[in-house]
Amino acid sequence: QVQLAESGGGLVQPGESLRLSCAASGLTFGNYNMGWFRQVPGKERNFVAAVSWVSGRTSYTESVKGRFTISRDNAKKVVYLQMNSLIPEDTAVYYCAADFSRLTLQTTPESYNYWGQGTQVTVSS
């Protein structure tokens, strides 16, 4: 059974940092592109970042470039999202997701096979 478990969310002030983690089990982690998405109540789930299974190449949505960094540790089966210089607009539930073996990084939720339960990130003064 595939499980993706996010952790590391919380309440921070603007300008502060958080690091999200997503631990995977039940799948061959090294064969999956891994992505982070976020969602606010009443709105669609939006792409944040992704990292390739084959090249380590990364992709980011424009609003987080230069502030967020996605990385993966295949030995530990964990994907991370380092979030710096957080702003209130980053407030959302953050989900990690796994996409099997594509050669290109996908930015749409329907492209991903597995999802975690999400972790809340709140940026507020």
C-alpha cells in the first residue's frame, strides 16, 4: 500500500522559513517524479514544485521561484520543500504527490498517481 506522509507545517510570521517533508512507503521511490501542490479552501489545487526521478531536474511555479527549493533523498525515500521568505499568500494546505516515471515534470494534479493527506502552512503576523 502506497503512503505519502507530509510533515513540517505550522504557523509562522511573514519572512520566516519552514521545511516540509514527505516520507514515502510502498513504492519504488526512485522511479517517481515527486511534486508539491497547495490548496486553499474553495479553490483548486495548484502546482508548487516538482523534482525529476531521473535527472534531479526541478520545476517551480513562478510565485515561489527564488524562495522555495524542492529536493529529494532517494535513500531515505523523502522529498523536501524548503520554504523561505514566506508571505501570507503562501498560506494553504500543502500536499506531496508522486508521478510514475514520466520523462517530463507535470504541473497538473491529474497527472499524479498518489497523494498525501496534506499539512497546513499558515503565514500570519
